[in-house]
Amino acid sequence: MRTILLAHVKRIVIKIGSTVITNGAGLDLKQIENLCSDVQQLRQRGYEVVLVSSGAVAAGKGDLGISGRPQTIPLKQAAAAIGQSRLMGAYKDALRPHGLKAAQVLLTRDDLANRRRYLNARNTLMTLLEYGIVPIINENDTVVVDEIRFGDNDNLSAMATNLVEAQLLVVLSDVDGLYDCDPRLHQEARMISEVARITPEIEALAGGEGSDLGTGGMATKVNAARRATLYGAGTAIINGRTPHNLLHLFDGHELGTYFLPAIDPMAARKHWIAFTKKPRGKLFLDDGARRAVAESGKSLLPSGIRSIDGSFDRGDAVRLCDLDGQEFAKGVTNYTSAELTRILGRKTSEIEGILGYKYGDEIVHRDNLVLRT
């Protein structure tokens, strides 16, 4: 069954967690060598491979005398500055005997939230794949701050899956997959082999925090799977410390947890709006406008907006909320917050008379709008 599910896959994003390639002393070079050997074999089978690798902070924190996770962003940035070159050096050394070359791609959320930079990043990655290079993506921890963080590389890997138009996301972890209860506490825990749809019940099974070396636990991996599957890519969570599990997955072995792609996936641009572009404000809509947007597939007009919150520019993402403050959609606004303050509640025919110009009738066009899933 697993072989059938993976039959259409040509391009893969592989997320490698810190706990997979590090140990108490720093980078686990043997693990990296094993993974790169698997990557080479996948390439020989005709797959294109993009890596999203954690490990820079874990590789560099020893020089700062840090044990456990760095507690401040400056410490994390310093550890990443030390460790990132070591991480890339390890990958390059491990890929070289297989005739493969690596390219470092460091990103912040700002890079992907801006549509032009997003497309530039995609073009770069596609060119690297065209030339047979293995892109290795990581968050640019050296310069990142809270406002432009992805939060964790699980989240980044889901965005990368959309970015490179991959058909499969493989999340390598230090656990075998998603269980029906915490296997660390319950010996009778049973692994869930396949998930057709990520429900609140599935999310609840994922639990909470990760390890000292990583920023994400199972919850962030399931959230990444939700985002990737809504784009239309299947997602597999498997144990990356078990030798050659990557190859076993593509050999059809029933291992880990496989999340099926959505039956009706989002278009790439709508997925970008939903999960990559960070919202800058809120629009509060009356019941008529909410129904028009949520139930009838209409664009948002100024007459249905009762109030706004936040400061935003034209082209920014905003949350669409009902009058009780419940978010039901997200979209890209055609007007700034200052402009909206002047035209909210007014008819479209009045926009030009009030502002002296008009970008269009719609505040948020339905093509730039995504309902909350």
C-alpha cells in the first residue's frame, strides 16, 4: 500500500531534526554520512531531494560553554554563527564521496512572506535542482528575531514543500512516528500507521514539547504535516536514527506514520497566503459580509467592514474576523489601514470620491482569500 501512495513522487523535501544528527558532543558525523548515502541512492532512483536540516545551534553551542538549549535569542544566534559552517562542512564532506555537491540556503520568514523574494528563492532552488545540486535549507538563526522566525524547522520544511512544489515531505525524528498515546509513559502505546485527515483529535495525540537539542516536538511535526497535506503533498514521519529508514520507506516498508495528501488541495498561491504570509492586522465583518465571504465565495467589499485593528499596507495579509473576534479567513488587502479607516462601511461607488483614487472595488479579492481550515 505504501508503495502505491508514493508512486507519483518525484521531488522530496527531507527535514532532518537536531536529535537525528547530533549527540552530546555536537554533530554525529556517522549519522550524517549514513543519511547522505541514502540521499545518493534516492537520487540514483530518479528522485530530486531538498534537505531542511537543523543542527547548527547544537553544533556551535559547545564553544560558548552552553549545555541544553540556549535560553536567549542572542545566544542562539551566536551558537548558530559558529555551528552553521560546521554543519554545511559535514554535509559537503559526506556528499562528496558520492559525487554530489551541496548548496546552503538560509532563510527567514520575511524572505518567504514577501512574494517577490519568495519567487526568487523558488527560482534559486529550482535552478540548483536542475543542475543536480542538493539544496540544504536552514533558518537564518544568526540574524533572525521573533517577528521573522519560522518558529521551528518542521514549520520551515512544510513551507519549503510548497516552495519547491514537492510531492512528499519526510520528517526524520528520533521517534518512530505518531502514537495513540505517549510511548514514553505507556508501554501499550500503538503507532498510527496512516492518517487520512488531521483532526483536532489527531492534533491532541501529538502532545507537547521537544528535546533540549530541538525546538519542535511531535505537535510541530503534525502541524507541518497538516500544512504540507493541504498543499497536496503526502507527509511521512519516521525514525531518522534507524539506519537506512529513508530507503526502507521508498522500498514500501510499513514504517512510521504517513499523512495522506488532501483530496482537494490548495493552490500554491493560496497556500502561501494561508501559511507563509504573516498577517499584519484584523478586519471585523458584519454577519452579511461574513456569509458572503465564507459561504458564497464572494470578495470582501468595504460596506461589510465594521472596524479594523492594526497598521498594515496595501499587499499585506490581514485576518478576517466576525464581530465576536473569531477569525474565519485570511487574505491580502488592496488598501492600507489608513485608507480603510476612511472607507469602511461605505459603498464601492463612494471609494474614489472619498480617497481621490481607487485600486478596485474589493478590499480583499476572493482570489487572494483563504478560509480558515
